[in-house]
Amino acid sequence: MTEESQFVLDEASEGMENAILHLEHEFQKIRAGKASPDMLQDVRIDYYGVITPIGQAANINTPDARLIVVQPFDKSMLTVMDKAIQAANLGFNPINNGEVLRIQVPPLTEERRRVLVKQAKKEAEESKVAIRNIRRLSNDEAKQLKKDGIAEDEIKKLEDDIQNLTDTYIRKVDKLLEIKERDMMAV
């Protein structure tokens, strides 16, 4: 395999791996009934005039499966954090005891679980589309290499390798979705 062909294949592999990492990141945001610090990842607060992720202004812990504890570095920010969590519309109602915020994560209803599974399937489908787009771009690059004088056999092997890579990453997406779906549907 020529250096150019290997570069196209490596570039495709890297792009597809990034699609998988993005999917895992999106799956972390979808709650499965268990408390996780990632649930507050998108909450932003006004930290002395700077819009800051809550995780940069507080320690966020999960002492058990149904509780999130937010301990701010500066106690005066408790009410700001409380309001930001409520404004984020996550379905949480933090309890402020003057030291920390305690957030009880309610158990998921069957209906809510089904909605979350649909959301997970949508994210998985978007990752598959991204992987297929990377395949298309890589095949276009392979055709360009053919025009640049690379042997036809080399291009055919490269296209087969790109397709095998695509199939492998599509299976990874399906496996991740299956695991997430099983996790969300478990009572």
C-alpha cells in the first residue's frame, strides 16, 4: 500500500473514531436512571461575570445511585448554582442546605425511558451518518488518487479497506446503542 493510500485510510479511521467518541459523549448526557456528574455538564452559571460550566466552579459527586451533591468552591455561589440547575430544565429540584446542593434523581417512568431510548437511537443514527460521510469523502480521495496515477488494484484494495473500516465502526455504534438501551430499560 502506498503512502498516500495509507494516509487516506488512517484519516478515515481517525474520523470514524472521533464519531464514536462523540457518540459516547452524547450517551453520557442521556441519563439512565442513575445519578451522574455528567448530567450537569451543560449547566452554565454566571461566575463573577463569566459564563462558566458548573463543573469548573464546584465539586460534583454522586455518593449513591440517586443523589448528586454539588459543593461549590465559593459558598456565596450556592443560590446562583441552584437557579442555574433549575433553569437548565433537567427536571431536578436542588435542595440547598447552606453548604452544598443535594439533587435527588427521580426514578425514570416507563414512558420517559422510551423517550430516552428514542433519543439514544437518534444520536446513534447521526453517528452512523457521520461515519458514512467519512466513507464517502475517503472514497472520493481514493478516486482522486486514481486520477493522480495510483494503480487501479491499489485503489480497489483501498476502497475495500475503507468499506471494512466503515462496517466495523457501524457495528461499534450498534453495540454502544444496544448497551445504552439495555442500561436505560433496566428498572
